[in-house]
Amino acid sequence: MILDHVIVLNCFIRSINFLRAVLLIVLFGFLTTVQTIAQTSIDHWETVVYDSMVWRYHRGVADPGASWFQPTFNDTGWLQGRGSIGYGDNDDRTIIDPTLSVFLRKKFTITNKEKIVQAILHVDYDDGFIAYLNGVEIARAMMGNQALVPSNQPSTGLHEALLYQGIPPEGWNLDATLVNNLLVNGENTLAIQVHNENITSSDLTSAVFFSVGISDNSRTYLPVPPWFQEPTAFTSSNLPIVVINTGGQIIRPDPRIVVDMGIIYNGEGQRNQLTDPPNEYNGKIAIEIRGESSQLYPKKSFRIETQTETGENLNVPLLGMPRENDWVLYAPYPDKSMLRDVLSYDLGRAMGRYAPRGRYVELVLNGSYEGVYVLLEKIKIDNNRVDIATLRPEDISGRELTGGYLLRLDKTDANDYPAWTATPFPIPVNERNFSFQFYDPKGGDMQPQQRNYIQNYMVEFQSSLSMLRFQDPFIGYKAYLDIPAAIDFMLVNEISKNVDAYIFSTYFYKEKDKADGTRGKLVMGPLWDFNFTFGNVDYHLNSQVAPGWMYNDDYRIWWYRRLMSDPYFAALFTCRWEELRSTWLTNQYVMNKVDSIVNHLSEAQVRNYQRWPILGVYVWPNQYVAPTYALEIAWVKRWIEDRLFWMDTNKPGDCQLITSVEVPVLESQLAVYPNPFNEQVTITLPDSRQPWQISITNSLGQLVYKITINSLEFNWDGHTDEGHDVPPGIYIITLTQADGGVRQQAKLIRQ
């Protein structure tokens, strides 16, 4: 141990230039990635294990043995070298031949464990790792779910080391419970296995630091690294506070673990103190890491399920959202505005569609402050979410078999029920045949008749869209697709220029057929996963800039290219755009929404970027890297305004087409005045010799008002049949005589 201390101190002296560089980084705000809430006062921090100490290591050409991470394992046959141990990027002290994995062990001595309040493990790794303290796993990243990972297993993805770029490494907090349970006075063992993404990788890094928080002013170990910043206290927030305690368990992508969660929320405008008792929720949850590409980031998102003490689902209302048990704690990380998802879902709901509701919160996990999160509704079939019929196991025939099915177009992995294709006839020329996934219910939970039904329905739908007569109202796509929902779904994806639009995180559902025999339509939505939107990408040119349509990219699903080739659909798209631009998509509405979110986060974003010091730092796939939060917001707002302007000047259809239906023209014309109108409009009918039916629909064909009258004149006050005020926009008046034939139509504009 003394020799190790000498090596470290000598290394400090020889590396003074490097230390100066790191100190400059600290001055520029690149702080450590760990903050903690001290349960007992911490006087100061010291580092017990440095990367530059001498480690025992085993190159992963073969498995080191099942007990290699246990303190009792005999590692005397292993090689020795100063860390970090790896190759490539000129950031390793001990260079080894290229390998898929390397195993490291370090023994260290703890004295007066009772003075250690907390501990932090920092690991700078490329590409994945698992860490053990005295034989117990304490951290992992990019290594999947398998408990014991063999030497020949690659990491689940690429992760670049940070220290050689001048960025502090990622940290994992060990709270007082873990410290008390795992550390011992005397000899302790830290064991790390580091894995490459593939054997041909050009680099591998394994730099490990273990630091402890001491409760008094005694000095026992080494000074902390120059990039280390003492955790700062988090005591209160204007946002709700979510507190999760895992009791020493590690949260993994799978399986879920059962832990304790409390939510502190004292009401709108009230201060929430970390010391307040949980009053919004206080009980058990099952939790796991969620996401695919988001698992690359140190700030993890989680899926949670509220449960009873006995493990049953517990439906509860959280923070004003309807009662349910499935939730997501979404971690804004590459989206440094922290608003792209929330804004996109808000626009979807403003259009009258269901989109996940959410509330900004601040998360404390095992005593560690983890920053700003969004507590979101998880997509599922539910009366308050995707409100369609629940498909039961016994629903295998008749109308009950026809719905509801929630499907998805997305990446697939080995854990998904096998994805399936629905090859249309004829096959679209030069188009890919995409695979679909059962989402709710899962494919494995469905009866064979149910899987067959929805698979055949998707074949019929795609065929209705690919056939020569795809515009036919009886056999073409209009008989299968909910057109208004398809347009609204398209609008949000196009406004935001979602890089994943029409290819990933694309949800849609099949409604149950109606009792009168009317076919239940295919409905696009709900919206999901909009963090790579509004210009927040650097790998796809079309998504980076305001001009251009996303649906035209030839590698996305072909549905919208086909739909937009129909002048009628394109006209409906333009009519809906014009309507929304006068209501929920005005520049003022969108900018006010952005400003409202920014104001709501004004206090918490400061703490978030102390915890995650990435302002001014490139995080994949940022196109723009702003040095401050204010500049980040200014850039997003400017991008949105440019996009709205481009769509205004490049509308793809002619709204007049939706009133060009060929109908018999009466000798006396239908009169509507004033037009445009504000409070009331007068409709004058051709004659009153027989009853007339007046139907008023919006620009998407949705019925808003219907009445039968015998008089020559009717005054409409702009309300629906249910008495709701209709928004400004374009409406179509359809006049029908008693024989049911459409006799005349007129366009009406409400200001």
C-alpha cells in the first residue's frame, strides 16, 4: 500500500502539465458527474484507489474463473501493471494487445470504516464494464442483463472514454447502506471487467477511481483527483421531488427490481423540501433501466411500476395524471433544452390527440441527486391513455376479435416477440417491406387467431395503399385509415423534423369494429421519443435544417409518400395546417409554451447542469453545442420559427380541393354570411318545401354539428353538438335533403 502511495505521488509530480490542463477544464465548468445528498455530514473527500496504482490484470483470451471477483480469489498468476490498462488513444499506462475484454483486481486497505459516510466509484471505460466490491456487483454499464458475463461477450454498444478528452469520468454513488454493508476494516477487493464492442476495436480503456466521504477532519488516504468536485447539497425544489431507495440493489435493464419510492409535492407554488414526508406517493415500485440508444448516456431513464406490498399492480394518480401503474422516468440528457419531448407531446394534445402526459421532477436515487427528470405516462391501452377496447384471451371471433391492437414500428431485439411483415399486393416499387411488432397486448400474450387477424388486416391495409385504385373511397386506404389522425401524427413529426419519424418509435393501433358493422380504422399514434428533434442531430442533414419534408426520405416507411401523392390527402394536410396555424400552432403559442417550460425549469436546470456538466460539451448527436442554457433555448426557438416559416411557404396541397366534390347544383345557391365569421353565421337554404339536414365538419372531415330544419334560414353560433366552442379554422357545410343525397356544400371560415 505504501508503494502504491509513492507511485501515485510521483505520478503527480511527473504529470504537472496534465494537472494544469485538467484544472483549466474545471475552471470552464467541466465538473464531476456525481452529487450526493449527505445523510450524515461529510467533512471532506479522499481517494482510496487511483487508476495509476498497480493492478493485477488478466487479458480476456479465456475466462478467469467463476470466482475471479471474490476477495478470496488467488490472482498471483495474473500480470501486474499501472492503470489505466488498455490500448489506443494514448490514454493508458499499461498497453496490452487488442482484446475483447480485460479483468482487473485491486486490493486496498480501509481503516475506521465508521468514519466513511459515502463512496463514489468513477470508471473511465471503453466500451462497457461491470464492477464488484468485495464480491458484490456495485455498478455496470453497456453490459446487458446477464449476471455473470464471460470474457468473449462484447459490450452492448460503443462508449468512448472521457478523461483523455478532458472530461471527468462517470461516477456511481454508494450510499451509507452500501458502504456499511460492503466495506470492511482491513483488506478490501475492487474487481472490474471491461469489454470492447468488438474484437477489431481500435481502443480499450479501464481507468478506475474509488473515493470516500469522511465524517471528520482526519486524513487517512490520498487527495482526490483534480477533476473531482465535492458533492453539493440538494435540499429543496419548486418541482416535485422523487426519492428512490434500492436498498443496495443495482438497477439493470432487466430484470426489474422492487424498491421504495416516495414523491414529495406540496402543491402548486409551494416549496418542496427533501426533509418533507412523501405525500404524493410512498410505497413500492418495480424499476428497470429503459431505452436503447439512451442507455449510452450516464444519466439513465427508468421504467417504473407502482406496486402493493405483495407485488400486485397498484393503480395510482401521480402529480395530477390519471390513475395507472406503468410510468417512465425520462432523463433529458442529449436534449440540453430538456423540452423537446414535452413540447412535442403538448402539440399533439393541443390537436386533440392523446399524447403522454408528464411532469418535471427532480430525482434523488440512493441519496444521490440525479437531476431533472420527466415523470411520463407509459404508452399502453387504458381508458386514460390509448382508449380502445381491451383484447381479452377469449376474444377470438366475431366483432370482439377486431380490436384493439396497439402496434409499433421500431428497432427489435432478442427480447421482442418475433417481428412480422405484412407484404402488400402489389408490392410497392422501390420500397422496403418493413417489420411490425405487437406492443399491447404482447405477441406472446395473444391467441393465434388474434395474431392472424391483425397480421391479415395489415396486409389488407398496405394493399389498399399500394393498389392502383388506392384513392377509391370503398376499397382504397380511406376504408382502412383514420385520415385525420394520420395527418396530425404527420404534422408533429414534420414540424419537429423528428429524425426517427416513420421508422422508429412509430406507434399505431387498430380500433374494434363498431356495432353497426363499420370497420374500426387504423389510427396513427400516440407520439413517442422526440429528443432528437427540432434540429438536435448531426448525422442526418434533412433533420438538421428547417427546409425539407421528412416523409420523402426513401428509407422511411412508404405510407406517407403514397398518401401525399393523393391530391385529396395533400389538400387535407394543408387545410389542417392552415387551421392550426391560426390556433395551436401560431408562433406566439409555441414560443409561449417554450418560455413557460424554461421559466418552470429556471431554478432546477442550474442544479441539473451542476450534476451533469455538459453545457458547452458535445453529447451525441448534438448539432449545436451552446455554452449556456439560455443560448441553448435561443437556438431552439430560432430553429422552430424557421421551420414554421418554411412550412407556411411550402404547403404541399391545395385546400380548395376539399370543396370540389361533384354534387348536383340547385337553382338557388346556398348562402353563408358573414364569411369569415366570429360569433355567429347565418346559413340561407334554397327552399323549405321539405326538411334539410345541415352537417358541419372541420377540415379533416370530423363532424362537429348536425341539425335538421324546415325553415329557409339557420343561425349557427360556432358550438358543437355537445356545446363546446369550435376553434378558428376552416369548416365545410354540407346540405342534404330527405332522400339522403348530398345537394350542396360550402366552405366556412371562423376567425
